Amino acid sequence: MTTDAGNPSDTGSRTRLDLRSDCARCVGLCCVAPGFTRSSAFAFDKPPGTPCQNLHGDYRCGIHTVLRERGMSGCTVYECFGAGQQVTQHLYEGRSWRDEPAAARGMFADFWTVQTLHEMLWYLTEVLTVRAAAPVHAEVAALVDELSGRTDDLDALHTVDHLAVPGIVGPLLERAVALARPTGPAHRRADLASRRLTDLRAADLRGASLLSADLRGADLREADLLGADLRGADLRGADLSTAYFVTPSQVASALGDPTTRLPHRLGAAPAHWT
């Protein structure tokens, strides 16, 4: 992947959208809106729309530093793509579901819609940094402006069919990566669970299951990882530095260490990696 640090300022502003969770600016939406059942990822059942038993009055998690030790690893891999703070601070101007119970259902629904839009914006803004995808940059930028504009106003947001948005964005991402990615191994939607794989340079892994795959030392540069399931995959020593469409949730659900090379936009490696 070749990036262009010299993009015009308007494109630069699009690539700097607030697309990472900031719990300090949220009212614990991800601790209330989703439901989950007891499993290896969650220590207890929680119905949708009810506060987690670990959520404190200040909207902070009471066991945040020991979530994995308490059987709540599912929380450590979750990423709202900045939807929490966008809904809390912008759309609801700091209001809370706790203070306004009548608004809770709508707030939770808006949270899911914004999360979907922000995830799509995560992928689209990445395309704008890829020089080889320049032929689609204008189209991508227009869609970035449209989707981000829908999250700026509740009335505009409520016109969005969030279930349809990935179907609109997906083909554009397909065109972009076709311009930028060399031909590599074809594993789209393949079941590669528990497999030992190393030569994945420029591989098409879109939608593939890499559940518990042994990817130690694998070359994943320029691989398309959109929607790939990396839960439990061993990425120690793997090189994902120029892989496409990698999300914080994907890497947090995998195993890694200081020798794992991640795309720059992800920042620091997950805290639970050793």
C-alpha cells in the first residue's frame, strides 16, 4: 500500500474523522445497548438495552483493567468506531439515557446506525490515503461527505437504512483495492480456521474465517482483510503493516506480540498482547 501524505487539505480533513472510541466522551452506550449471552467471551447474560452490572454511575466500567481475567474478553475486542461520542456529545448534546429514560430506545438505535456509518467511513477514509486508488478518490470523497453528514443531524440520520449502507460501500471498496492490490492468493470467504499459513502477501481474504489460524510470521502485506474473522488467530511475528481494511476489533480478537507489525492508523497494539 502506498500512501500519500501530501493530499489536499480537504481530503486530509476527511481522513481525520473521529472514528476511534473515546469512552471519556460517551455515556456507556456500548455497556447498555448491546445484549450478550454467557459464553467464553462473557461471564453472564445481559439483555439488550439494560446496563451491564459492571457499569458505574459515572458511566465507567468497574472492572475495565481486569476484563479478560473476569471472563469479559468480548468487551476488550469491541470497537464502536467513535459512534459513542458522536451520539452522546453531538447528536444528543451530552444528554444521557439514564437522565432521559424516554429517549433511551431512540438513543440506542441511533448508536447502532452511527456505528455502521462510522465503520464504513473507517474503510472509505483508508482508501483516500492509497495513492494507487486515486481514480476512485473523488467518488469515495463524495460518499465520505454524504455519510459523515448523515451523522451530524438526527433528522438526517433517521433517513438512513443502515442495513443497506454496506452494500453501497462494498463495491466501491472492491474497485479501490483492485487498483491498488497486486494479484495474490484467492481465499475470499474461505474456511481457513486452524490452518497454518504464511505466504499471504496480497491475498484476498475478504470475509474469510481465520479462526485460531496459525499465522506466525505470515506475510500479510497488501492483503485484503475486509470482514475477515481473526478471532484467536496467532499473529505473532506477522506483517500486516500494509494490509487493507484492518480494524481495531480484528486485531484485538487475535493473538499478537511486539513483533507483530500493524497498519500505522491502528496506533498501539492491543493492551492484552504480550
